[in-house]
Amino acid sequence: MKEAKGAIVSDVTSDSPAEKGGLKPGDVVVAADGRTIEDNGDLSRYISSKSPGSTVSLRVLREGGQEQTLSVKLGTFPEETAEEGSDSSKHGQLGMTLRNLTPDMADRLELPRATKGVVVTDVEAGNAAEEAGLSRGDVIVSVNGAAVGSVADFEREIGRARPDGVARLRVRRGSAYSFLVLRVK
């Protein structure tokens, strides 16, 4: 490689979307949907912003310098299929699904393990969450200034915000924080 850019694939889980798409350990992902990938965090953030079921075109360099373009159909976070329960909640009226942020999930999102909040695992088109600008992989850390460390905390604070019709969310996306306004009719 001419430059030290891209995301190196260190392992590919058996029967995963990556394996089905043709990724192999040692591949270096240099672009996703035509967008240059700088490092592993860049790829992780881009993939987590996409919806499950969507297809991403990855340009990879194989050992020996061979370049290939692969199509990978995205799946869901592994925890979504295992132990669905009190740590996961679908907010149909808001158009999103949330999960408690675990240390393992924080690792995958390349966040500090001690990060607290709830992870947006799905956003439905045309609903309040999409209108607010939320994306899959965002971590909601507070609602109207109150810290949220679990789905239950989020639900409590959204309940308090309902009379006003809006909730101010502090959201972590990658290493940056922003404020978004969510309509909570």
C-alpha cells in the first residue's frame, strides 16, 4: 500500500454477513460505497450508520495488492438475536429500537468501555427518530439534561418530556457529541 489508510480485517466470523460477502482475514477495506475509509473506526461508524438489510459496496485490497469490490448485505448486532429482553425496547411511536450499551457493544462501536447510554439499533424511515437525525449506532447519553444509562432511564425521561412534545437528546456518534431534538407527541 502507498499509504497507511483503510481498515484491516483481522477475523471473519463464520456465517456472518462479512463471510457471506466474501471478506477474508487480511483484507484491507479502503472504501465503502465509494467513500474513502481512513481507519477501523471510520469503517465501523459508516457501517453502524446503515440499516440492517442494506447492502454496502466495499473496495478491498487483498494480500499481493489485488483489489476487489465486494457487496456485503448488513445484518444486525449479534446481541439483537440473543437474549432479547429488558435491555432492548422498540419505540414504535418514535420510530426506533434501543438497547442498553454494554461494554462489549462499546468496544465494537470503538467507544470507551465505560461509556453510558442507550444504543440506537434501528431507525424506521419517516418517523420522529429519523426526522431528528438519529442513526443506527448512535448512543443517546442524556434526555433534557438527565443522563440515561439504560432503556428504562430513557423511557422515564421521554415520559417526562411528553407534555412538552419535544425532547433534547445529547447523542454520541463516534467521538463527537451533538444535540438533536426529538418530537415525542
